Amino acid sequence: MAHHGHHRREEREEEREEEREERYERRQEYGEEQQQGYGRRTDTQYEIDGGGYGRRTDEYEVQPGGYARHTVTEAEERLDGIQQARKHETTYQRTEYLGEAGAALGAGFAMYERHEEKVDPTNARRHKIEEEVAEGLAVGGAGTAFYGHHKKENSEEQLEELETGHKKHGWFG
């Protein structure tokens, strides 16, 4: 699911670029001058100083006919990224805990079967096989815990980078 997130972002960026090109073409077609008055400026003035009353923001883009359509801003994309990183962090934390629990249960059951192998010599072969299966379960649980821990650390670093805007380089940040 997280793998496809960058594709949506790329699609949104492409859509925004296409909208910018369409606006540019409309301006060229109809001329750049707008009606002067309170809060009204020419497009050229917006691009030069970008301030004052009636200043445009990237939050809403004016569409033909005067209607405004909400577009995704950088702040909203950043907030969405933070929420996704927190979600991944908790998901991988849960994966780590479940892996640890599986490893502990597998190791405990393997120890029990080893004990049963000594106590019940008539079924020693069966207990030996069950012990080996339980050992495999313990190793699988430990691998899952390691995977969850590694992915959780990556999510924490990504979250820190999104919140602070500073990417960690090396050991000392």
C-alpha cells in the first residue's frame, strides 16, 4: 500500500502541471490584463510582488466561470505524509510485538517438547519432530520481530524528517 503512495503523488503533480499550462494558455489567449480595482491586479503584478490585498494563494485555484476548486497544498501533502508515517510506525510496532510473542511461544514449546522427549521415551521420535517444528516457529517469530523493528525505525526516521524538515545523515544527525 505504501509503495503506491508515490504514484498518487506523481499523478497529482502531473495534474497540477497540466492545470498550470492550461492557465498559461488561457492567459495568452485572453490577454494578461485583468480589471483594475480594489483587490484586483494584473497577473504580472502577482508574479512580481505576490503581496497585498487580493493576493492569490495556492490553496484555491480559480477555474473558468469564477468557481474555485480546492487543490492539495504542500502543507496538506506534508500532513498526509505525517499521518501515513504514524500509521506505518504503529503497524510495524504491532508486527514487532507479534513477532516477539511468536518467538517466545515457539521457544517455550520447543523446550517443553525437549523435556517430553526425555520423560516419554516411547514417543521420543514424535517429540523430537515437534521440538524441531517449534524451533522453526521461534526462528520465524524472531525474523518477523526483526523485520518489524527495522521497518518501525525507518518509519520513525521518516516521521522525524517530515516533522522537522531535517534528514538525518550518519550516526550523529
